[in-house]
Amino acid sequence: MAGHSMAMSSVKFSPDGQLLASSSADKTLKIWDTETGELIRTIQGHKQGLSDLAWSSDGRLIATACDDGTVGIWIVESGANDRYLKGHKNYVFSVNYNHTSNLIVSGSFDETIKIWDAARGKCMKTIAAHSDPCTAVQFNRDGTLIVSCSYDGLIRLWNTSTGECLKTLVDEANPCVAHVRFSPNGKFVLASTLDNTIRLWNFHTSRVLKTYTGHTNEAYCIFSGFSVTGSGKWIISGSEDHKIYLWDLQTREIVQKLEGHRDVVVSVATHPNQNMIASCALEKDPTIRIWVEDLPSGDEEENVQIDGA
């Protein structure tokens, strides 16, 4: 699926999986039909490149993180701008909605996290979160916690309502943290660091439970995530060697490498209910690829339960 003219930054399925949204340094947001690959709409309005996007839980709105220091909110059906959230003093690098989509969290190169009232567009809280650019922010499943990460090597857990830092996770080697996200059940966080490593943390005990290696990640903020729709449970990530890697969650073994992109794969996303992965890459290959290969069946021993209650 080609259409962007510059490096891509993020690709995410809509909550029902029927649509796919992509963001790019070309300043545009594009909406695609997942099944046909057809481009439905190109949304323009930002003055600089986009680093991230997030769907609202009802699939009606998309928030975008922009290098112009704003968060844009866009109406999917019409492509119209709903509002811009202004307040960050540098690039906005990460954005996410909470589960009810009444709050938005954004992380910026100005080292802060902002929590916004999504309906009113008002900043409710600014948190001086890190001592280097904030590279990712996300709410947990019920919206009570926010996880953030930064080039300063720290992963931090925040109380959404008070803005209090509840926990700081740091690896001994203190590598720059490029991406972080909660597991589907909210009990763990998955962190990608610029030492070619992905770590699964139990943030309650501050312990690393699993470490995934074999991919290349030393320069770019590459998305990683969980695939739980198929027969097994997998960790997935893009890589600077132009491939997508899949690891068995439990055994940590690489079970598949997906090849086809011609540049760094910066973003990967899993379909909400089908065994499908979307990926996108940097400027030598600003395309989206949809992968529906059958994945190998998983190890039956479920040591770490990442989905369900």
C-alpha cells in the first residue's frame, strides 16, 4: 500500500479492524481499507511531519502527534479537523487515548507529558516526566495509569488523576528507551531499548521477566507489541535490518522473520481480532505492508499471562 511521499512513522488498525491509519513525515494522515488496501482518505492540516497517531475507542476520531508541537484531532468520516491541542514546546512524539476516549496523553521532546480533556481540548495536567525527550506514552487498560519512556533510560508509571510518579524502572546498563506499552491485561510493560533488546517488565516487582533479542535497534524509535489473536502469543517488532521479528512470548525464541520492506521498519500493529500484522517503513520504502501468514502454533505453557483478567 503506497501513497506517502516521505518516511512513515506509525500505522494502527481501527478498533474494529476495518480501517488502517498511517502517519508520515509528509505531514499527512491516510486512512485505508484493511481488506482491499484501497486509500479512502488523505487528511492534511499539520504544518510539519507526524510522529504518531491514535484511534479513539469508537473509531470516530484520530489524534496525531506532530513536529509542530501540536496534537491534532481529526474526524475520520469527513477528514475535517476537530481541534488542535497546543501547549508543548517541542515535537510531539507520542499520543494515545484512554479506554473511554475522554482523555488524551501526549509525550514530547520538551521532556513533558500532557494529559488533555479530549472533548474540550484543554490541558488538564503537565508532568515534567523525564530529563531527555519522551519517546512513548500510553494509558493502561482502565486508564488509571500512564507509562512513559525516554532517551534518559527511564520507564515511569504515573497516576493519571494525580500526576504522581508511582514507579521508575531502569535497566542496569541504562540504555535509551525508544518505545514502551502495557500488555493487554495491563499487568506488564514491554520496552524497546536502543541496545537491540526488548524487555518484558513486571512493574509491580520492578523485575525483567523476559528479554527478546536478535533484531537490530540502535538508532530509531521502533514500535513493538503483542500478538494474541492467533494460536500462540507473540512479541512483534520492526527492525533496522528491514525485517519484522516475531518471538514466542514464553520461550523468547524467534519464530518468524517477515521480509519485504526495503528500509527500517519503524512501526508494526496487530489487528484487533484477526491474525494480521501491518507494518510501515522509512523514506526508501514509505509503504504499508499487511501480513497474514499463518504463524506457528505456540508453546502451550503459559508462564506469563498477558491477556485476560
